[in-house]
Amino acid sequence: MKKDLHPTDYRLVVFQDTSSDFKILTRSTVATAETIKWEDGQEYPLVKVHVSSASHPFFTGEEKIMDIEGRVDKFKARAEAAAKAKEAKLAATKKPAAKPAKKTAEDKEEVTEA
């Protein structure tokens, strides 16, 4: 087994579920700047998570749509931008009627002969 492969700087950290306000105190090596006062009166580093066992549909038995990161909105925005870009390309390819070509020397001769 490789030496010094696993971290050794474990410390007590509070993980907080933002959707259900569930908190748990456990050991971790995660780095964070936020702190929180725990039930024992001491301050511990705080890590906020979107989903935990207190809010995940598998554990709660509830079926709900979780769109924390706005994936649906991002998809709709990309689809709208693509449609606008497609319209712009179509408009660019449909140029107005072409200007009459410059008269060549042969065309000028025909005009003078007539």
C-alpha cells in the first residue's frame, strides 16, 4: 500500500442540507470558510449541501422534482438562443435582390448600335 495516500487532517465539520435545514456533525477533510455554532456551544466549519438523506426522494418516500441548479431554465435559454441564431443565419442567406451587373463592353456596343 502506498504511504501517505489518505489524508490525515480530519476534523469535526457540520454539513447542512439547504432544502430541509437538516444538520449533522461528522469528521471530514473538506475545506470551508463558513462556521456555525453547534448544539454543544462550540463553533465548527460549515458545509452547505443541496441534498441529504433528509431531503432525497429515495429516503423520504416523496417524489418531487429538484431543479436546484436551474437546469431546465438553462436548457430553455440555450434552445431559444439556438432558434434566434438559426433565424439570423436564414435572414443573412436571404439577401435582397442582387444589383444589376455592370454592363460589359458587348452590352455597351449593343446599346450604341440601336
